[in-house]
Amino acid sequence: MNKPANTGAVQLSRLPFTFARDHVIWRIGFALAMSLLSAAILILLSGKNPLEAFWAMLAGAFGSPHQIGVALNRTSPYLFAGAGLALCFRAGVINMGSDGQIAMGGVGACAAVLFWPGEAGLLASIAALLAAAICGGLWAGVATAIHLGRRVHEVLATLLLNFVALLLVQLLLSGALGQPGAGFLQSPLMPRGVWLPRVPQFDFHIGVLIAAGLAAIISFVLWRTPLGFAIRVAGKSRRAAAYAGLSAPGITWRVMLISGAMAGLGGGTEILGLHHRLIEGFSSGFGFKAVTVALLGALEPAVTIPGALFVGFLEAGAQAMQRQIGVPSSLVTVIEAITMLFILAATVRRT
Amino acid sequence: MAALLEMRGMVKTYGSLRANDGVDLDVFAGEIVGLLGENGSGKSTLMKLLFGMTEPDAGGIVFKGRELSGHRPREAMAAGIVMIHQHFMLVEAMTVLENIMLGWEEAGKLLRRGTIADRIREASERLGLDLDPDVRVADLPLGRRQRIEILKAVLRDADLLILDEPTSNLAPSEINELLNILRRLRSEGKGIVFITHKMPEVIEVCDRVVVLRAGKVAGKAGIAGADKASLAAMMVGRDVTAPLSVEPKAAGAVRLDIRALKAQDLGPLDLRLRGGEILGIAGVDGNGQLELAETLAGLRPVESGAITLDGAEITHATAARRTEAGLAYMPADRSTTALVKSMTIAENLMLRDSHRQPFSKGGLLDREATRKEARSLMERFDIRAPSEQTLAGSLSGGNQQKIVIARELARQPAVLVAHQPTWGLDPGATRFVLERMIALRDAGSAVIYISSELEEVLAVGDRIAVLAGGRIAGLVSRAEVDMTRIGLWMSERAA
């Protein structure tokens, strides 16, 4: 394990990339222009007018307070999970299990509400959010225990537990948490008293606001506390961290639990704020969007806020474009992916 | 005879810094020119100008009778100039043959694998490189890898080879072999520029020496008649080879007690250090030096035995607890262990103490106090950098090591373990490190000074131990040093 100093190349960082920070505004501008151009060509090829399509997209994202609210609701889970991942990646711990952690957060929130003994009100909401954070954190904890205890690479441990989580949700929805006779795998509707409050006029639930606040707190932890310093050192050089007397397992546990709890909260707020019930597959694909958000935010927890907003608004606009112009839905996915690829290509650098 | 390479009046300024200030350099075919200079004296800038990696403000380059100007690195290489870097540009998973073919355009077009393999064998035989074309680079020791780079240059008919610090990663026997290879290249009519700050090698192999200081040629000398002291004085502008003043101190109480210590590839060994003494540990690299240093620092598990520091047992204590107990450690691996190069000087100074005063207060990092502390440490330990926010990786090796010294010594440790603390440093910085070790000793601490540079160990050690095969082969006080016995101990292997 410990090579002597002079045996050639050593791994400097556990992450194989860095971010280019020079002229970043121009880079992103250029990337956006290129993705618009590619999208225009694809839309032309599918026989639609790109200008009309783009207009529909803009209107879909920003056209009315309601549309903005829709986009902000989409942003919420991505921001929760993405800000947590940014911290994880900073420590050089690659958590690919947000999908499962979000799903488990949903389970926690749903179970807390269904089994809440008292009146469905603010207290129940808070308990449900706490349960969501705990379940998400526990799920990340299972992965961490496997990773550290059995030396399984964290990517494998977290990734594979996603499938277990999804099946667990199905199992619970066909049993203890399910709504009998619904025909779908879903829980009963939650009482109104536990729904997250919504912001009037725009009509989005307060999840995105909580997420932004937590992202700011995580950023503070990263830059202003000894723990954050330890995380930054560990992410840059595990050897320097060991030399500095910082415990690598301790750091891994902390960032995994924090990012798991954040993902769990993302799932919980999605249930309490948007669906008002647990639905099978409600979080499908969220985890990977969260990875993109963490990268768009250059692993800077506070910068994941604009990153998540970008993804949220892009998705809301693309969906509107699909509805109004009739662009095929697969093409919408392609355009979303191309845009993210261009932006990442403009900012991420191999080390 | 016209020179192979003529560089005339090279000037390059970066802002207010005159990195090259009218430098001349001639290299003839069939000679080895030593290019000496401290870090920051302008050696790298001169080579960048030669390769066209940056534009000169003034001056001209003539190579093989042709003017080279406004050129790019590719063109310099095509003209027949090859640079062999300190860090090799090799693909470890590929064979020697594949690495040599990599990026060699003619090889792909005109030659077959078999032909190239034959040429490799032929050249390897001729120059004594001992390289098999079909061996994977990953399976070769560092010295052998370097020869692949030399072979690349030879097969591509380079006329001028520039070697940047070629011996800094090599074991003593490998250094000798490299010097022999260079002599053979010289006899084949190649021009060689040997960049280094190791004096003995220069004297052994070079025909002429050019010394740079502060961007100017401080001196040129034929090797006949040059000696270490005069070359070093030319480099630094002052005499740094004068003997260090190491009046033995009356040793104090026992500060570090190592009993029957055993770990993987180490021991069992016993050592006892008193306050006010430096124990120099000599030995050929790879004989347990890293194991001893890391075991003492708490980075490797102890199998049996006991370590006691100032009366407190720390045999199985964590690295953090040892730091608390008063143990400081300067690892040999400066770039990924002792420092985080992509962090600032201030962050590196707080690396091992981030949760303590003055770096933290009330559980939060105290940025203002950290900055103040960093500036004061930079002042006290003469760390030269634009500001405390400068990235550690952008500093010279000497200044990087000063960060480590500042951090470890600021804690006023009971015991310091220093492993190869002068590795890769120029004479000025080496002197600084040695003087700090002695000052620490004089203040009553105990120092374990581990180095494969025997001369340094003898210069600072109050007692000298020799590590061979992970065990102490012998231990003497400085007054009783007998070079033959030390040589014998060094060649001893654990049975």
C-alpha cells in the first residue's frame, strides 16, 4: 500500500478530474450556444421549427409564475441530493447511491406519516422530514459499512444498493405502506395537514428553499470548520490526510451520512410536497441528475444551487416543448443530455 | 569547430523578474556540459527558451548552424534536441518497445515492430542500457525507465540531449550506471546538457560547467581544477560547504525510547534518544528507512515492542495522538504526504493542527488568525512567496520544505523524525534545513535524521546508526566514526 516516495507516479487525488475556473462565464456561454445549435439541428431533422420549439421551451420554463413553480419543484430533489454529493465528492468519496437514498427518504417520510399517532399537522411534517433524513442516511450508512468493513469499492456498494432500495419500495408498497385496491403500487394519500406549505402564486412547495438553506450550510461547513478542512485534505491526498492525523474512515462515514441524509430529505420533500403519497419509482433517475448537479456546481455546495436550478428549468422547458410542439420525448431527453454534456465538457478537466 | 548549440544573450522577463538576463550557452558535439544553479536561478527558463515553450525578449539560438527562432517544441525535437525530464513520460502498462514506438511517426510508417525491436537490442547492447524491448515498463525499476527515454532519443537520432535532474530518483548504483551511459553517448558524438545541483556527479562526468545565479551566468569552468566548494560558492554566492558548527551538547534526559520494535520489514530494533542529540541514520535506500519513519509516526502498525515518548507510551497511538504527545515528522515524500500542493501555504501550515489554536476557535476555522500565524511563520522560516495564499505546489522545493519545517518545528516538538529532509534541495536550502535541525537539537529536542546521503548524516549526527535490512547494523558516536566500518555495516543484509 504505502509506496516509498521515489517509485514514480502516485495518485494525487481520488477524483480523476478538476474544474477549469478561468473564463468560466465565457466557457458556459459558449457551451450553451453550442447546445442550442445542436438542439436546433436535431429539431430541424425531426421536421419541426427550432425557433418555435425554443420559444415553447422558454415559455414552459419562465412563461408564468405557475411554470416557474413547476420548474422549482423539479429543482428541489436535485438540489438536496446534489449539494450532499458535492461534499462527498470533495472528500474523494464517490457516492453513486443517491437514487436509492432518495427512495428510502420517501419511504421514511411516508411511514412516519402513516404511523404518526397524533394529529396530522406541522409536528407530523417535521417528524416525517426527520424520518426521511434518517432513512436516507441509514441507506448510505449500509453502503459505507459494506465499503469500509468489507473493502468493497464505494461505487459498487452504493450503486448496487439502488436496486435493493427500489425493490424494497415495491415490497413495502405491496404490504405495510400500500393502498389496498389502488391498482398501482402506491401508498394512500396523506392527510392535508402534513403537506409541505406552498409559496402562493408560484405554487411551489418549500422543499427547494430548505434545500438552498442546507446547501449554504454545507458550504459553510466545508470552508469554515476543521471538519470541512479535513474533507478537503482527504479529497486531495489520502496520504496527506493520514499524515495529518485525520481518520479516513471517519471522514468517509461523515460525508456519506450527510449526503445520504440530504438525498433522503430530497425524497421526503418530494413525497410531502409534490405527490402527497409514496409512488413506485418516484425517484427514478434523480440520483444521476444529482451527480450532474454536483458537477455543474463544480463540487461547491453553494454553487449547486444555480446548477440545480439550471437542470430544473431546462427539464420544465423541455417538457413544455414536447407537449406544445410535439417534439418526440426521446429527443427532449437527448437535448437535455447534450446541454449538460457541453457544459461539463467546457468546465471539467482530466487531472 | 562550430558549436552544436549556441545560445547568445538570452533575455526573458516575467513581470519584474529577469529570469534570464543575457545568458550565453555553448554546447559542442561530444561533450557533457553541466548546467548548475539553485532553484529559481533560471535553468528551466533557459531550457524553455531552447525548446520554444516560451518566446525570448532578446537573444538568438543557433543549432547545427541553423537559426532557431519562433519555433515550437515539436520543431526543436525534429531538429534533434531531446529533453529527458525528471518525471518520465512513459505508459507503464505498455512494453519498452511500445513506449518507444509511441508518438514516433516514422516508426509507424517505415519500420516494422521486429526491426525496431532489433534496433532497441542493438542500441541497448552498444550503450549498456540493458533493456529488453518486450518487458512491461511497470516491471522495470526507475533507473531502467529513465534509460527508455535515453533510448528514445538515440533511436530518433537526437544530437543534443538535455537531462533535467536525472539522478534525483536513482539509487547510488543506478547513478553510476547512468554516468557510464552518458560517457558512451559522449563518445558517440552527442552533445549533452546535464542539469543538476549535485556537485560530485558534475565533477565526475562533466567536461565543462556553466553556473547560473539570479538569471545570469555566474561562472564557467573547465572541470579540471574545479572543486565542490568553488562550484557551490559560485551557485549560491556564498560558501555553504563550511563545516556546520555542531559542538556536542551535554545530552539530557531520555526523550524517545524504542524497545524491540518490530513491524513489517522492520526490526526488531532498539534505540534510545536523549534531548539535545541528533541521531543520524544512514543506509542504502530501501533498507527500512521508510518503515522506521512511518512506524514512529503512527502510519504503520507495530507488531511488537514498545515506543515511549517523554515517559508516555505511544506504541499504538494514532498519528494525531503522537503529534499531541510532541512527535513531529517530516516525511520524505514531500509532494503527496507532507504537503497538499493544490492548497495554499496557510492551509499547509495548519495541515496537522487545523482544530487547534490559533487556526481554530470555538469549533470554527479562524481565518484571520490563520493568516496572521502563516505570515509570521513565513517570516520566521524564510518562506519566500508572494503571499500566504500562494499555492504550495507553485513554490520551489526549498520553499516547500520550509513550509514543512515551519509547521513541524513551530510546535516545539520533543522529538523530530526527519526522513530525507534535503532531498532534491539546492545547497542553500540544504544548508537551511541542516541548520534548523541543529537549532532544534540545541533547544533540547531529540532528532532522528534519516538520510541516504551519508555525508549529511555524518555532518549533523551526534551519533550515527546504520540501517540495513530493517535492523540497526551498527551505532557509533561521531568521534568514533570509521568509514570502513560504516561501509561494511551499510552493505550488511539481515540474515
